[in-house]
Amino acid sequence: MPAPKPSLSDIERGISRYERGDRPWRQTLNRVDWFIVHNEQLYPLKYTFALATDVPVADYTTDQMKAAMSHLNLTYHSLKAHLDNIQDFDAQVKRSLADDAGRASRLATASTIPKLTYTFHLTFQRNPDVVAEVLLRANGHCECCKARSPFLRDSDGSPYLEVHHVIFLAEGGNDTVANAEALCPNCHRRKHHGRNSQ
């Protein structure tokens, strides 16, 4: 069954519902890879479409929803393309690590001035009260390894900890004190990129 064809006013209604926090379905069932651009803001494509048409998020694929909105001339952004660029660079670093002779040769002739590229960067507007409450709860200690913060902030002398969402916001996690923890930089990076070395 084809996805329903929303009007632009339907999409704007879906955006308004999303901005009000209307979440009748679990967003974590679908990784957020595509976004609708509206008034220079990004909104999750599948969830916005679902709210605009009152169909569950999982009923249609992203491609089916985009096809149903093709008459609206909307602009989309892909988080996957952005992440693919990051992964491609990581792959290049791995190849370089395994190529001692080639790396030395390339470094000898490489330009010292880096190329400039333009990318879009997705960020969530986080609630500062959540961050403040989590930092107060941590009382200067990492909530993962329990160690004191590794240093103090230059700006105000407060313990440096980073507030991390247990269920990532990009995967539908809530911006709440219950879904957040204060971490030292090492533990924060490990939560995102690491695994135990033993």
C-alpha cells in the first residue's frame, strides 16, 4: 500500500506536533538518518511524516515517504552521508597505518595547508537545566569510572565533566536527567567509540 500524500500544511502540522514533543510512537525503532529542512531547521523525516499523516513511524520506509512528499519540493539532509564521510576518513587512516613506506613518501610531498570543505552539522537543542542537574548530581565525579573530574574549567573553576545521553538523542533518546550521565572525557569517548582493551 502506498504512503499517503501529505500537503505542505500537513507537514507543517507534523513539525508543530514534533516541536511540542508529541511522540506517540517509539522513535528508537527507526534510526534517524534523513531530515526535512523547514525554516532552516532539521526535523526527522520519518517521524515528521508520521505525525503529519497520523500513521505509525514503522509503517513505511524512508523512500516511500519521500516519494509521497515528492510533489512538495522539500529539501532533505542525510545524516548517513555525513557519517559516511567520517567513516571514509577513518578507513583512510587505517590504510595509512598499514603503509609505512607509502605514508612516509606522501608526507614528504604533502601540502601543509589543509583543504577546506563545507559540511552540514546536526545538533540537538539540549535543555540546559538537564545538563545543570546532571552536573550537580555528579558532584565533580565521573558517573562511570567514579574518578574526580580530570581538571577544572578555565572559565569558572568548576569540575570538567561532559553530559552524555545513555540512549543517544539521534536514536530517539529523551533529553532528561534520567537519560543522562556526567562523564570524564575518557569515559565519554569510550561510550561513543570504544570497547574494553582486555
